[in-house]
Amino acid sequence: MDNKKQLRWFTVGLIAFNMVWGIGNVVNNYAQQGISVVTSWVLILALYFIPYALIVGQLGSAFKDSNGGVSSWIRHTSTKRLAYYAAWTYWVVHIPYLAQKPQAILIALGWIFKGNGELLASLQIWQIQLICLVIFLLFLLLSTKGLSTLKVIGGLAGTATFVMSILFILFAVGAPMINKDVTLATPHMDQISTYIPKFNFGYLTTVSMLVFAVGGAEKISPYVNATKNPAKEFPKGMIFLAAMVGISAILGTFAMGMLFASNNIPKDLMANGAYAAFQILGKYWGVGNLLMIIYAITNGVGQIAALAFSIDAPLKILLAEADSEFVPAWLRKKTAKGVLVNGYKLTGVLVSIIILVPLLGLKDMNGLVTWLTNLNSVVMPMRYMWVFLAYMLLNKAIKEFNSEYKFVKNPKLAFVFGAWCFIFTAFACVLGMVPKENYADDPQAWIFRLITNILTPIVLILLGMILPKIARREKTKGVVE
């Protein structure tokens, strides 16, 4: 018996669920669409997430010996140049993500020590960003020293935060049974019409947040060939995953509707919604701030670990085995201890710019959180597009590759699925660039958000196109590594 192939479909589904899901997905999308996001969850799962997860399954099965993830898939199916751009994209989309982490840490600390979201609200925007910059640079320095202990603690905190997101649903749904004083904040929650969104242009600009929420399924790929029977067990696991995500999203949204009026969503919901929700539930259950404090501590530690890990891991994926044809020697430089010193410096410069840019056009904490969250929903899905491109290329040369599991046996139909997911992701990213806020409320901030949402992905991609030119110039000059 092959001991490595012992995972069953439900185990794979649970592992994937822990990787993909969290309460933030519910809060952020409720903040943008309100209770009608229930319908959006059903649509995004059926039309996008299930094909996405099953596509990843076939790629993982076809390239089971590849350790580089998406860039390896592209290299096998295309060229080294495209593989470099895939690796670059995977790394560079983490820049806005890293810029947001210090902010998330400060919010968690505010709720732990003050029991509310007023700590950052009392500070000016330049003070907040200066503190965020100091926190980031500190962790950037610590990352060069190695943070294995913190990453282990962070893994435990991440699991605890995941458990809290499940408990949030159970506590919310059970609250009316325990406390008769519980009232539904959103009116008409018993009517189907309440859950139907208005499919207009404004709605389309929020789709990127949904894509951002369900993205990251490529992390599941190492487990495809670890199942007892990949062709049968893996798709079962992914359907199980989709069902769990769907149930969590719908019940989580219902819980948010109980606590926050869908027709009067607080402006600080993205920043403080999860903490405020646990605070309200704690009062309903008669335990005061206990639930909120537990969530704030676990989430805070998880955010700290995510900051440390996300500085280190994506950089190693990009530079550990970087091709000298595309990545300059100075960027691949390592210290005697193997630290990618210039890679950390480049990360520090780019993230610092993202942290400081809001000083040019934003005035308050809520606007800052909303901008960075939306910016991440535009930039982060760019890496998913490489997954779908790899799948299309795989099916164009399907005879050259063998996989135990196939999402769709007909390569032409499979190519169509890949193209659909690719186009849908691009569509969501482009429309996601349009700010969701009303232009009339603050024209300067609206224009700032639009310009930065457009320029950030363009600049990050162009930077990746410059590096191969520098590498070529180094070779012509005979630079010694």
C-alpha cells in the first residue's frame, strides 16, 4: 500500500477550505453588496470557483513533480520567459497585500486594548501610515534573520482564526434561540426579493472582491496526487469544498444581515466589522467582550505571521531558482547565510511606496482600509490568470502530458473552460478599478482611488518587464556573479 496516497476526498476538502476561507471574505463582500451578496455567492461558486478548483486539480496532477507552482506549469507548457513573468506576477501582487498587513495589525491591537475601533480613528492619516511603515520595516528586517518560530505560531493562530469564522456563524444563527431580545438589523430578511442584487455597472465593479475571496485554489495542487484515487476523490473533495464555502458564505452573510442593516452599512465595516460582530454576539450570549478579544488576539497574531511569511515565501519562489536570462545578478545576490539581500530591499522600497502613497489623496482611516482592500482585489487576482493560461496551454498539447485526474476529458471543451475563467478574472480586475464610493462625497479621494487602482498593476507589471533588459545588459557587459 502506498502510504502517501491516504487522503480521502473530505480531508482534501477540509485542507482546501482552511486555505481559502475566512470571515474577512464575508465581511468585505457584505460591505460592498449588502445582503444581496447571497445571490452573488451562489453565482460565483457555480460559474467560477468550482471550475477554478477542478482546473487546479488537473494541473497539479499533470505536473506532480513540479515544486514551483504556477511558474513551473507555465514553463512546462510554454517558454522560460512566460514562466518568469508568472513567477514575477506571483511575487509582485503581494506588494499591496504586504502594505495592508501593518494596518490590520494596528486595528487588531486597538480592539484588544481599547475594545473598539477608535484607536486609529483618533489618529491622522500621516501618523497611521508612519506607524505602518515602521512596523513593516521592522518585520522586513526580522525576516532576513529567519522567523520559523513565529511562522509556527502564526499557523496555529491562522487555524484558530479559521475556527472563529465558523463559530461566528454558529453563534449568530443560535443567538435568537438563546436570547429573545435579538432583533434582525436588516428588514425583510424573510423575502426573496431582499437577496436579489441590482445587476448594474456599480454591481459589476464589486465582482473583483468576490474573485479575490475565492481565489488561491492553486495552493491545493500538492494534494491532488496524495489522494487514494485522484480521478474520483479529488473532484469530490472540490465539490465538498465548494459546498462548505457556499454554506459559510450564505450563512455568514445572513449573520451579518442580523447584526448590520443592509440598507445602512457602517462606513468602517471593512476595518472593524468582524470585531464589532463578535462584540455584539458576545453581548447576546452573555459573555461580554470575550469573543471579540479571542478573535482579536488570534487574528492579530495571524496577521503578524502572515506579514512575516508573505515577505519571505513569495520572494524565495521568485529568486531561489531565478533564471539569469531574466533576473539581474544584483537582485539574485545572496549573503553568506543565503539571504536574498537585494530582494528584501526591493520589497522594502515598493511596499513603502504603497504605504506612503495614500498621503497624497486620502483623509481618514476608513477610506484607507477600503482603498487598500479594493486595490488588493484588483491586483491579487492577476496571479490567478496564469493558472488559467497554463490550463489552456496544457490542453493545446494534451498528448504530451499525462494526469491521473482530468477536469474535462475533451481538450477543446477544457480549453473553453480555461478561457472563460481567464476572461472572467481579467474582466473582474479591470472593472474593480472603478471606485465603489460616490464621486460627489469626495471627488479628490475618488480620483485618487481610480488613478492608483489603474496605475499600480501597470507599474508593477512594467517593472517586471524592465528586469530582463537589465539582465541582458549585464551579460553583454560580462558581469560576474
